[in-house]
Amino acid sequence: MNMYSTKNINNFVDEVRENGYKKVESFLTTEQCLELEKNTIKAFKKAKEKHYHTKTDFVKVLTVSQDEAENIKYFKFLKDLFNDESLISFVKNYFGTDDVEISKIFLSESSNSGEKVDVLPYKLHFDKTRYLKIMIYLRDVGNGDGGITFAKKEWNTKLQEDLLSKQEIQEENVVEVDDLSKIDEIIGKPGTGVIFDTNITHKAGQVLSDNKRLVLRIDTRPKINS
Ligand SMILES: [Fe+2]
């Protein structure tokens, strides 16, 4: 068995299609998370600048391709995830094609910058390029720790109709939250998985507590033929 084999999520295909997102308890075990945390911290130390998507005092983000996971020593721990059969089968079912790929894995650690910002990706939006993403919390994410947030189904449907009908704002697709009951902020224990289609209205969580959020994200999509 792979060190990082994931919980079977194939039962959730319909739910993700229906609601745009799904929280999965214990997508990884506590032991897997501890091991991933250790290896991620090591990768943050060893990775070259070119692997960093973001590197500030408050946010560190590494991006890793399958090729890099196979060939770079300190990224090898991600190989199992790129080859995770259960995960890949979910993605194939979801998109209804065998031609899918895990385009990148992101490793990110975020902490409180001391100021609340109101810009993308911390505003509700939906993405121009469609991906199915699987986010895994490697540390506890409680209130104030910046859990990813979604518009609930009913509001999401309405928002997308409105936004898509107004051609002039299609570039950004940003909306203001006027009612907290219309959104769902995902909090959870280490190992919690969040599957979401980027066509659901969503926003990245900002850390407002003293905890350092550590997240692994797997981006998948139908293969782009070259
Ligand atoms: Fe986004």
C-alpha cells in the first residue's frame, strides 16, 4: 500500500456535481498528515526559488508537477498522490473521460499578516479556467484559521446566472457576501479533504488567528491535448 493512499471518494461524484463541493472527513489519516507535514516542511527548506509560487513572510506556496515529484528528491513524497488510483478514478468519473491529469500539487503554509485584506482570492469568485481541486488540511483548521469558503448551492446558481448575463464583468466574476447564511466555510481536523469544482463560487480563507494553516492541494482537469 502507498504511504499516502487516500480514502475512496467515488460515492461523492454526484454530490460534487450537484453542489460544486464536498467536505470529506478523514480523507487522509492523522499519521499520513504528520508524515506529509514533516516532508512539506523539509521541501520548503530545500526547494529552489523557481519552485515557489509565492514566498513572503506570511505565505509560502510551492508548486510541484508530476515530473518534479518523480525526479526531485525532496518532492518524491508526492509521487504516491500523483499515482493514487482511487483519486484518479474519481476524477475520471467526475469529468466522464479517461483522459484526465493531475496538473499540479500545491503545498502552502499561511499565517496571519496582521491585516484583513479584501482582494482576490479572498473575495468570492469563480475561476475562468475550470479545475477540479482537492484540498487537504494538514493541520487543524478552526474558526479564524482561514478555511476555504463556498457559496451554498442555491445562492451559487443565482450568482452564476447573474454574473454570466453581465458580459462586462466576466473577467473577474467577483461577488460581495451580503448574508453569511448563504456561505459555507469549511473547517476541520487534519486529514479533512475538500473537493471542489472551480466553477462553484468560492474564496480562499485568510488566516486571522495565530495558527499556521498548512494545506496540500491537488489540481486536476481533463487532459489538454497538445
Ligand atoms: Fe479561485
